[in-house]
Amino acid sequence: MNFPTFLTIFLFHPVSNSAAKIYQNATELYISGLTGTFKYEILSDFADVSKLKIFDNRVTKIEPGAVCSSPSVKSVELNFAGNPGAPTLTKDVFRLCQFQLQQLFIRLDFDNPSQIDKEALRDLNLRDLSLQCHKIGILDQDFLTLNTLNLTRLVLSNCYIHEIDKHFFSRMEKLEEVEISYNRNLTHLPKNLFIKTPNLKRLFLQYNRIRELEWDEFAGLNFLQELNLSGNRLAYFDARNISENLPNLRRLKILKNLLPCQLKEKFSSDLKSMMNHSVEVVYTRFSCREY
């Protein structure tokens, strides 16, 4: 396997008088150790960079347009884990990003997450959006103002979600992959939640606290191929309803739920017999007969 070769550069930061490390190859730029202000001119010498990652930092301010000051940037990762003083993310932070940015990953500090203004991402035309440790609470259409015209992938992980509005996905017809995971207070899903996302192929709902499903929550997902329900609190899996609502399912993960291993094994057998193609059901790392 060939790994990209990175050139390490030490950047003398004029505000904090500290050295930040820059790792660069032809198209990727990783910056760590940056403190104080992320200045607009930092990227001025990196015109060909398409992927920017900022991590392990103590950034407290981002100048307007600095994130996309390099005209070829299409993917940005802002990782503020371990930075309780990270700045509020506003619309100005993403100035110049509206026509070029396709992929955005934002991770806030888990214990002291900073804020994302409701209008911060309004003008972006993203295909891929991933948020971690953003305190959402109720996931509805107003949690952020998003342009979902071309959005194909959405990840919301560790976002303190305890309720999902049944209309949340109503304007996200192009979604192909969704992950809503690691939300300890999310115990249920509304009926027909995904009815407006007919192109969804991968759905990851692992490590929430979902206790019961009627299985019509997944109605309309005729093209779904992979579903992950591991780490929830489910004690029943309905093979018939799953086969009817998810006719193209190829892989189902149900590890670490409340259903006893032997019943998971029976469910797996029943589901496979009802599908007109092969389906993999992952329910334990070992054979039930070994317990």
C-alpha cells in the first residue's frame, strides 16, 4: 500500500508566537498546533491544496474567509477536540466556500463544545457534511439552515440528539448515506422517517438507545443495502417487516442488542429465507453455540 508523502513545515504564527506544524503533499494540507487566530494569509502559499485539515489546535478566532482562502479547497476538516476555547462558527468563517467546498467535517470539543450559528452553513453547496459533538437536542429542519440540493452524505455523531422530527429528511432526496450515532438519549424513531430519502443505500444508527421499532420507520427505503443497528436496546427483530420494507438489504448489523444470541440466530435464518438474494446478518463475533 502506498501512503502519501508529506513535507513537514514549521509555521511561525505572528499572533501567538508559537510554531504550528504543517504537513503537506501535492493536494492535502494538515495543520496542527495552531494557536490564537487562524489568519486569512496562512493558506496563501498553498494554491493547489484541495483538502485542508486543522487539528490538535488552540484556535480561538478564524478570520473571515480564511478556511477557503485557497481557491482549490474542496474538503475541510475542522477538529476542535480538546479545545474548549474554540470560536463560534459563523457564516463569515465560511466566506468564499459557497462555490468550491464539497465536503465539510466539524468536530467540536465533547466536554465544552463551541457553537455553530444557525446560518453558518446556509450558502454552502455541500455533498458531504459530518458533525461531531454539536449539541443539537431536537433534530428538526431548523437546527441549521442547510442547502440540501446536492447533499448525498450526512453524519451526526455524538450530537446529544434525543428526538428526531418526522419531517427532518423531507428535503434531502439525494441522500445516499446517513449516520446518526452515539446519542445516548435517542430511544425511538418516528414512523416513515425516511420516506423522503428513496436513494438511501447506507444507514448507520449504531450506539443510540433505540428500544423498540415497528419497522415501518424504514418504509420507502427500497434501495437500502446496509443497515447498522448495533449497540441499541432492541429485543425484537421482525424478519417479515424488514424483508418487506428493505427489499434490497444486503448487510444488517445487530450486535450488542438485548435479543438473546439464539434468537438473533433464528431471526437471521428467517430473514435469509424471506429475501430473494443473499443477506449478511452480523449479530455476534462468535457462534451462538459457543456460549
